[in-house]
Amino acid sequence: MTRSTPRTVLHRAAGSFAAAGLLAAASLAGAAAPAQAVDTPVFTFGGPAETALHPYPESGKPKSSKVGITLDNPSEDEENGGFDGDFTLTFDLSGVAGVADVKIDGEASPDCEITGTKAVCEDWGIRPGSQPAAHFVVTAADGSENGDTGTITVTGQADGATFTPFTTRLTVGGPDLVMERLPLKSELTPGAKQQAPITFANRGTRDADGVLLTLRYSRGLDIPQRYSNCEYTVDDPDLPDFGWTTALCSVEGAFEAGATYTLATPLTLEATERAYYDTFVYGIHENSAAQRTALRAGAPFERGSGGVLKAVPAKKGAAARSTDLTPGDNQQEADFRTENTADFVAYGDQVAGPEGSTVKADIGFRNEGPAWIGHIRSGEDVATVDFTVPQGASVTSKPERCRAVTADGKYREDQNSPAPRYFCNTSMTVRDGAGLDLPFELRVDKAMVGASGTVTVRNTFLKNPKLPFDPKPANNTAYLILNGEGDGSDSGGATEGGDGGSGGPSTPPTSAPDPEESPSGISGSTTSGGSSSGTAGGSGGGGGLASTGSVALIASGTATAALAAGLVLFTAARRRAARHS
């Protein structure tokens, strides 16, 4: 059977162009390169091992479920690992006759059709990775009974390729584990503890043989107990910015249909000293090796060493409800706001070089805590580093996350030529003890003693720069000093295109703006700066000690020079110690 759809026509057209290109390349190469044998690719299928169906109702229409099958190409070569050719997938539905009625989801599977007890899908091209193969809408068949089961077998065929068969099971009825919502307090203070008597029900048509309790909580929360039938991982690799702790707890027992259960001992949920905005996710699933593997997602887990977490019948059952085999009610979530603060401390640098040289400067900020700041729900950036370029210099390389703006902070179309000012946003989370490290490279266009640029960490909104969680706005601004007194062009510290070296903590010039004022008032007279791709770090701290923004201005010129020299020597010693630590 050969059919043409818009998708297959496009696939085949692309294949024709690709084939023409390959023939042309072959004719140019001639016989210089001998033909090499190519291994036959092997493709596999993915999908649910088993899907529970709502029993056929006594009246009304049956409730449907969806089954999605994927086609997986194991190649990791994005450019050359694809399969260019027609292929056919066949789904044998005879195994679910009398158990389930199967229909094709036409929008998701435009190249598939059912004839008798077979569904056939035709397509062209299999790219590396996983791609949808077919989507089915399934319901329990009229006359089927609770516990009836059957399988769908998937096979594939293509010239020059092999497909590994796959089987998925459909079963009428099953457990329906429902997690009840906990009445948790959402407004907290650091150190606050509250009990979490997790309660769940089985509203399905069959008992559950063991359950898997899943607990996931963000960086500012903790559950101190570490049970021996639970395994734990911190900092989920799939969500590196969140600092999640995940616990998977295998609870043994037969959890009867229609019954409600609660933990024998409630969990303790604690807001730690670093809590601010946090989330707690708790769910319940039927325990199985496949479910545990899926939830582990390749992360390293360690088993707890405490007592055994147990679930017992609840004294008071939940309100009765109709049978619902929907997995969407297996999980509940709770958000918390803890009354806490985080001190974001900006740091600058001190660099030197003669005219025409290129110097490297490390600027940024660090979060001195105690709280971590994460906008988990909204996904909004936490803060912005606002950098004005010192007079007499232009930027030749910047981190990718930084965008060039005008001197007054307005949009700038040109992102490649030098700019007087740069905005660098964080991600949606900034951990305590971390921050944002921003390496810039600047060309010294004109050697000027003591030229300075401001480095301010602020809110992402320029017109409302205050960080709502930061109790110390005075240290939100630091300075990048270029050719400070005694470090001018005669120092010989930099050569054309070389590293001019980096200094220590920058001290504010005598004309420093009030750190309480909006960064929108920070401009400075600068030349234009260049822009190229750089890197951005997230470890915080950086190479320099941040200016506190409150250094007293000494009336005596001698005292001022001594203070500046002392700070430079202190920083140089600090950096040498850091390099050798």
C-alpha cells in the first residue's frame, strides 16, 4: 500500500534533493575513494508497557485513553545518522479483539490507517533520536470485563534497515491511585517545620500490589528523615538550576480498591535557612521496576539508612467519587514563600594596559545568602548585571548572555560593534554561595588614569532596579578600574592583543554615584565597545572582592592613596592564595 500525504511528499522531495547532492559529490570524487560497507541500522520502538482502560460503562459512552508509540533511532550523529528511505510500520490489533476498541488519532498520525485487525503507517526518513510513530485512542470493548487483557504488537519494514518488534498491553480496569492534597501552610519563616501526613486512595477497580511514593522538593526545603525503603538524589541532572532533592519510596502491601491510606508516621517538612520561593511535589504510583527506572531518569540515587516508611489504612476515608483511571491525579504540588533575604554583592576588577592593548576583566556578583532565589513557576530571570564601560575603552569580547544597549539603557539593534553599556541577565535561579561570573575583554583606546565603569546587580526592570529580597543595596554596585593610579600605560603590563592582567577589588572613584539610585542614572562618558561571543559562569565569587559601596572617602590625598594601595595588595595576595589553594 502506497499513499501520499503532505508530510510524505515533503519527505520524499527532501530525499530527492539529498540523493541528487550525493550523486553529484560521488561523480566529483570519481574512483578515488573505495566503497565502504555500511552497517544496517537497527531501530526500536517506545511506548507504555501497559495501559489501563476504564471499564465499559452500563450506560453512556466509554471513557477513552491514549497510547503513543515512538520510533527510536539510536544514532548520535545528528548530521549523518539519519535514515533516508521509505518505511512501513504495522500494528497487529488482533490480540486486543474483544478487549479494546482502537482508533487512530488522525491529527497526530496523518500517515496511518486501520484495515481490519491491522493498522499500517507509512512514512519517509528517520532522524537520530526519538520521534512519534503513531497515536491511538483506545476504549474498553463492549462486553469486556474487568481484568481482560490483550497486546498490540508493532513491527517495521524498510529496505536497508531492521526494526526490533515491540509489544504494549491493554488491560480493562486497574488501580487508580489518587493523591490527596495536604493542608500545608504556605507562608513560612526559616526553620519552620510542619507535618505532612501524606494520604492517598485507590479509586480503581483492582488492588495495587505495592506503591511508589515520590517526593521532590526544591533547595530551600528539607525532609530530615531518610528511610531505608527510600532512595534519594540531590540536584537532579535534568533540572540543574533547581537544586531539587528527589526521594523514591517503595512501600510494600496490597492497597485495596476503594480504600484510603496514610503514612504511619507523618513526614516533617522544614523550611531551611536558605528558603525563599520553594515547591514541594508529592505523588503516588503503582510500584514496578519500569516505574522506578523512569522516575530515576539516569540520576544517581542513594538508599536511606533510617527506619521503614509504611502506609496504613486511614481512619477516615476520602469522599466517594466515580472510578477514574486518569494518572493526572496521582500528584499534588504546594508552593511556599519564606520570609527571608539574600545579599547580592557586586564585584568589579582593576586592570591596566597601554593604548592599543587588550585587557581581560572579571566582573559579576555573588549571592552571600542566606537564601537561594528561584523563580520556579514563572521562569523569570532573577537579576541583571548592569555594566557601563570605562572611558577610553571598548569591549571586544563579551559573554553570550550579555546584550549591548545604549548609554541610557535603551534597546540597541547592533549587537556586534562596541557599545557603552551591557545588560547581563541571570537564569531563573541563583543559589546561595553562587552568582554570575562575567569575563569581558576590553581594548584600551586611550590610556586614562583611573577610568572607571560601574558594575551593578539589580532587578531585571530598569525602572524598578531594587532587588526585593536584598537588605543591603549599598553593595549592589562595584567598579571596574582601568589604569588606576600607578598602573598606567608605562607599567608595561600589557602588549598589543595580550592579557593586560586583572587587578583586585575596585574601589569607587570620588565621583561615585549614590548606590541607592537607579542604575538608569548610571551612564558615564565612554567610547563605543565591540562585541563577540564569550562565556558566562555561575559559580559566583569571581576573581575580585566586591566593593561594599560604602567605603568612606578620605579627605587626605595621602590617606586615599594608602587605602587604595592597601586594597590592591590585599587583593593580589588573596588571588595568589586562591590560585594555589
